Amino acid sequence: METTVQNAKELWNGGDSPFKVSYGKIMIWYFLISDTFTFAGLLISYGAVRTSQPSHKEGDLTSWPDPNEVFSAGPGFHHAPLVFVTFMTFTLIVSSVTMVRAVQEGHYMNKAGVAKWLVWTIIGGLIFVLSQAWEWTHLIHEGMNLKSNPFGASSFGALFFLITGFHGLHVSVGVLMNTWALISTQRGVFHRRGHYEMIEKLGLYWHFVDLVWVYVFLAFYLL
């Protein structure tokens, strides 16, 4: 009986991870998969509403807006369709590249390198969030909100603020987490642990946020 109990304990406690990764990495993957379903649901809803509305027609406020008309302004300039959002997208993509470099430096146990590239990642994230805040402010000033839209169908405004706001929340959380990781890196927390796995996990989250933006960009700004 004693042997049976001991074997049961060994089976419960022992063994290698079936995916050859740590518990933390498995959990971040589970979170990203669940978050994928959330964004997928939002974008599918957008697609359903989009296909139920008539194509853009000048002067018809029940038709779907023309993205070239809606997103034609930026700080200090007008009548330049999609220029500002292209800048936002480029900034977020570059920040994903700098995150890759931070992870690489972590593999080399280079504390200074991790900190340097995290700084650039945070700057990229902040530029994106501030750019999105400017875009929201401009569109609200133009009269777009959750219930009305001067460019066309009111559902466009509601879906735009809901989906881009949800994505912007993710970017903001990522900036805060990367800031925490930067402070921890500078204090040598991860170096004393002997690994920078936390940077890898944050990198997975950041790349996910970057990838989701590609689909949001395609849905609202190009179609």
C-alpha cells in the first residue's frame, strides 16, 4: 500500500513537460489562444455587419464609409488618405522587431542589450497608442461616435471604436508590462534567475498584438 501511494505521488509530481516548454510559456499560449477567439468574434461580427450594408455611395449615410475619406487626416495635414495609419502600422511592426532583438539579447544573457531594445519597443508602443488617441480625438471632433457617423453607416463608428479600442487596450497593457520588465532587467532580477524567459513571454504577447493589428488594419482601413 505504501509503495502504491509513493508511485502515485511520483506520477503526479514528475515527468517532463509534454510540450518541452515551461509552465509559464504554456499559460501565455493558452491566454493568447483564448484572446484570439475574442478578436476573431469581434472581426467576424464586423464582417457580418459590413456585408449587410450597401457599398459606399456619396451622400448616402446608410452606405458603408469610404476609408480614404474617413482616414485622410493626420497631425498637421489633411487630404492624405491612409498616410497616418500607415505610419502607425509601420511603428508597431518595427516595435515587434525590436522586441525580437530584446529576446535575442536575453538568450545571450546580455542585460544591457535587453534593456536597450526594450526601451525602443516601449517607445514604439507609446507612439502607436498616442497616434491612436489623436485619431480617435480627430474622428470624434468630426462627429463620429458610437451612435452616429457623418461618413456613412453608424455601425461603422461603433465597431471602429469597439475593436480598435480593445486592441489599443492590449497595446497599452503591453507597454506597461514592458516597462515593468525594463525596470526588472535594470535591477538584475532576471539575470539573477539565470534566464530571461519573462522577456520571451512578453515577446509572444507583443507579437500577437502586432499580428492582430494587421487584421484590424485590413478590415477598417483597406476594405
